[in-house]
Amino acid sequence: MPVCTSSFSPILPFKNSHFNTMYRPLFMRATCTYLRKRIITWDNDFIDLDFSIVSSKTLVLLIHGLEGSSSSKYIASTTIHLNRKGLDTVCFNLRSCSGEDNLLLSTYHSGKTDDVEFVVNYLLNNYNYENIIIVGFSLGGNLTLKYLGEKGKNLPTNIKGGIAISVPVDITSAEEELDKLKNKLYMKIFFKTMKNKILEKSHKFPEYHLNKDKLFKATKFKHLEELYTVPVFGFESPEDYWIKASSKPYLNKIEKPTLLINAKDDTFLSSECYPYKEAHASKFFHLEVPNYGGHVGFMTSFKPQENTWLEQRITKFIKQNIKIHF
């Protein structure tokens, strides 16, 4: 598909990437009351699903980003908007992210699509939705794209398409970008919870021999991956993880209408995270690159009623390209 022309046009302060990135979590007002369903996984763990139901035949499965949850502002605002449009939603809280630590040493990572498949199959087997659409943000967007590409022609027929926002589709180069000074504040925010989680896991699982000195000194994602992701999930190295977890190699295998929205000024993303070639070559994969928006920001002004561009773009794609009317 041709690369989509974007209509996103914010006022001046929101043309600053950092301002736009931070405004949503710090100042946006969006809260939801969910109905939580805990499901038991094949490996004797649990996953918490947070539903917001308005009696629709279509369900939107939302997958949050790194260290997010159903309480994240972008999840809550999307849920509110979709419910108002008449669509049911469910947020898949990744393992350890629902407010309660999961039972196993392993939690989640950027490419762990077996959990996505498990949740999708659970929804298909236990509910009667005619249509399911997957919408993922950042890490959750990578999971969305990778899952859709992995399944390809074998995707369940009720899964009608997907939308992914602010996605580091090429993790190798994105991690280099995240290591730069411009992202130092964001790294500190991520590391605060990630280090605590890894430390807690080492207390619960004595057989997991954590080098706590290295953990406390860690300043890059690669350091945490060497300490946790690689040994716990069985990767050979951080580089091996980056290659295997990235969704970019799967984009040309997507067989249902899918949109990726990556802002040009997103400081988390490298040039390799804008897959123009893949979009031009695909019948199903759409790419939209607004000039502004930051990372999962896309706020346009200080007026709350005007700050729904992202949510409206999601519903517009569902209507126009996935062809679901509501």
C-alpha cells in the first residue's frame, strides 16, 4: 500500500517531540472502570484481561507498551473513545504489569507472541465476537505486528486487522537510539520499575543468580537484557534477542489490513523503524509518518476535546480499511 498522508497538525508547543511525548501521561485526564478477567496460562501462570463492554459485535484487543498497563493514559483514552463509538475493548496486561507480580520467573518481552496467541485463542473460544481487531502501542505494537505477520494466511478469520502506534520495528537500531542522551530521562523512568521487578524476581527465585551489582549500575537496555532477558528466555545474546524479537521481518507476511503510525520526530525510533519499502510492496500493510507526535503522544493542543487525533485515526482505519461499520 502507498504510504498514507497524515492529517496530524498540532499547535506550536506540541511540535516539540519531548513535550508531546510527556504531555499525555502527565496531563491527560483519562480513567476507566474495567471488568477484570484472570485467565490461567498453559505454563501455570496468569494473565489479567481488563474488559470495557458496551455490547458490541466487535472487540478491540489493546496491548500496552513497556511497563504500561490498562491504566496507561493512551490505553484509557483509546478505550473511552472506542466505547463511545460502540466498540467493546479488552486490555491485555502483559505478565507482571497488571498490578500484581506474575507467578513465574519469566514475564514478557518485545517478541513474546505466544502470549498474544494464547489471549486471542481464549477470546475466540470463550466469546462470540464477529470481529476482533488488535491495537498495540510501542512494545505492544511490535507484538501486534509480529503476531499478525507470523500467522499470515493462518490468522483466525475473526481477526480482521491491526493498528500499531510508535513501534520500534527494528529493535537493534532502536536500542542504539535509546542509548543517546536525548532519551536519558525516559530510560530513568523505565529503569525504575524494571530494575525493581528484576530484583524482586531474584528474591522469589533463588536459582536465578542475579548479579545485583551489575543491575544497580545498568544504564542501557542491553545491560538488563544480559542480566534477565537473555538467560531467562533462552536467547544467545542481546543481539540475538533484538533480531528474533523485531517485527520488521514479518511485515511483508501480514495478510489483513494493518496500519503502523510512527511519528517522524519520535526520539525512540531509528531510521530503520520507518518501513517505507515494506509498505509500498504490501497489499495489506499501511504506514503513516506524521511529522510530529513524539512517542505515543499525538496531542494537538491544550484543549482536551481536541486531543483525540490518535483515537479518531484508529476508528477511521477500522471503518475505511478494515471495513467494520459502527
